[in-house]
Amino acid sequence: MNVLRTVAEFKAWRSSVKGSVGFVPTMGALHRGHEELLQRARAANDVCVLSIFVNPTQFNDPKDFEKYPITWDADVAMAKRNGVDAIFAPVKVDLYPDDYKYRLMEADFSALLDGAHRPGHFDGVLTVVMKLFQTVKPTRAYFGEKDFQQLRLIDGMVRAFFLDLEIVPVPTVREDDGLAMSSRNVRLSPEQRAIAPEIHKAITSAGSAADARTTLEKKGFKVDYVEDLQGRRFVAAFLGEVRLIDNVAL
Ligand code: AMP
């Protein structure tokens, strides 16, 4: 397995590769949700690429960025176990030679839900994903439905800019108690971890978004939003400093 650290190194490797390329972009701290994306990419393509980059431009909260978990050795082990051919793990200056003077934005759906609560978040996401696509040149790229708004926005970007690749959505992988797997879950205290599954329970069982919000607030969550939109119910809520998101089809 190759570990490539710069855009130039990656492009040199990429030019030697033949066949279809499946790509899984991540911020590392990999869990079974990421593993599902890797397995789909591995199964459907000749070559499988994983990127690991904690993208600073998509963090509106500097504390969240500083505390983002890093588990490099375990991530490499998971990549090897799943037949990844190359890990692209750049550093900020390499991916942002322009110092983020150039950026991509979407002017409609990105203003809702997480976009309304995390100013600039989706500009950072779309910009970094475009940079990754330009470097990796994937045939297919795999994104989780756990970040449903992100998935929709990236799919829209691919169509808006005529990018020659397919976005493959992957259903949310959950713990046995329903909690959506997330790299941030390791930051929950045992007490917080015990009530975290209420997020999924509330959005699947409440009759309305307003009822789900009330239930979560009673359990001690600080709710950013619970909203029904386009046939799905979306939630974002804090337990202490940890912000959790989830969504389900209605
Ligand atoms: P992240 O490293 O959190 O930015 O996520 C990288 C990719 O993994 C994104 O496409 C996420 O939507 C996806 N992902 C994260 N958690 C899950 C999960 N529990 N189930 C499925 N996909 C996930």
C-alpha cells in the first residue's frame, strides 16, 4: 500500500494506475462507517484510494478542529485490511497553496440545516472535495448518508461542473443501539454515550420534528435543529461540547 503525502506525489502515482478508481475521502479516525465505504469502493473498482485530511476550512469552531481525534496507525491498519491501494494524506499548505483565497460555494441548499448553524462549513467541504477530485481523478467516489446534506451538495457540484465521476451514496452505519457511527463519538463521556442513542430514537419515533426536539431537550441535549425536509428528518444536537448529527427517511 502506498502512502502519498503531496499532490505532486499523488499525481505521479495516479498516472501509473490503470482501470477504474474508487475513492473514499475522510478526515481519518476511521470506524465501521468508513470501512463500509472502503469495502464498496474496493468491490466495485480496480483501484481503491482513501484520503485522510482533517480539513481546517470546514471547521467553524476552532475547538472542534483542535479536538478532532487522530488515530493514524489504526487508520493505516484498517486501510491495509480492506485492500486500499493508496492513502492520500496531504498537509494544509499542500492542498491550499492559495491559502483558501479561492473557494467554491453553493447558494441555495447549503444555507439550510447545518449550513445555517455552521457558517462557511459547506464552502470548506465543497472546496476541499473539488481539490481532492482534481488530484485523485476518481471513477466513483463514496459518501455516507450520515452526512446527507453534504452528499446532496457534492452530487450537485459534480453535475454543475460536469465532473466525470459518479457519486455513490452509502447508508448510515449504526451501533447496535442505533447511534450513527461518528469519529466524534469517542469524545463522549460514558454518561453522554449512554444517552446519545436517544437522537436516533427521537427522530424515528416522534410524530413531528417539534416533538423530537422537545424529547431531546428533556434528555439534556442542546438542540441546533430538528427539521423535516424533502422526505427526511434531520437533527443536530450537542451533548456537552460534542455535536452529533443524524437523519432518517420519513
Ligand atoms: P468524515 O471522516 O467524518 O468526514 O467522513 C468521511 C465519509 O464517511 C463521509 O462520506 C461520511 O458521510 C462517511 N461516514 C461517516 N460516518 C458514517 C456512518 N456512520 N455511516 C456511513 N458513512 C459514514
